[in-house]
Amino acid sequence: LDLASNLNLDFRWLHNTAYVYWQMIDEASGWGMLQGNMEQASIEKINNKHYVFAHYTRHILPGFKIIDGGDDITVAAYDGKTNKLVLVLLNKNSSERKVTIDLSKFSSTAGPCARWRTSATTPSHSDKYVRDEGGCSITPKRTLEQLLTPESIVTLEIHGVL
């Protein structure tokens, strides 16, 4: 989750407009998004970084504006053309973390809301970039509560936000 932590800090404090990851494949474990054997031209393993990066690259699309997420664990991006708000939340703790998101500054948060999750502690790929059905609902007071599992990253995609 170090990649997620660095991305969150970069978006919050450096206000970057693009992000390039320079080492997609590496023979060493952990450096690249993929672990490969260069001599055999083969991919041996998908590293967690691949799934973590997907939370940003599959949801924060060109044209989205990065807005203040309120803290270092949240990246918030908004697209006024599609009225979509994307929140990428990080929990580096070894215990669950409850997060309450205040959406009251928006005039409307009609939804629907979708949720994706990646757990860094699960060794199998079954818990990597998983869509959680029903894992995201907005209260009438326009707040959103999320229980983040230990050592995980969660992306919320909220439609109908004005």
C-alpha cells in the first residue's frame, strides 16, 4: 500500500495532473506492477501494485478535477460533465477503520454509488480489485459511512453529484 500512500500524498500536496509509473515489469518481487522473467519473456506474478494502481487509473479519468478529500487517506476527483465523484480511500492500519464522508457541500448526491476494494493482506487474487455489491449508500443527510478493512484500498464512484 506504499504506492497508494504516495499517490494520495502527491495528489493532495503536489497537485499533479498526470502520473506515470516507470517500472511495469521487474524480475524482483515488489518493484514492478508485474513480476516477470526477462530471459523467458514471461509474466510470473501480478503484484499488489497492479491492483492498487487500478483504483486510480480505472476511476480517475482524463478530465476529472482533483478536489480536496479532507485528509491524507482520501483522494477525491470530480467530473462535472458526467456529474461523477470518485473517492479513493486508504487504510494502512492493521485494524478496521470507520470513515464518514461529508457530501453536504454538493447540492445533490442522487447516486447510485458503487464500491471496489483491494486487500493487501489476502494472498489470493480473489480479494484484489473486487466490486462490493451494496457496499455504498448515501444517507439523507448526504453522508457516507465506510468501514475499511485492515490494510486495504477502497474506491467509491458516486453518480448524480451536483
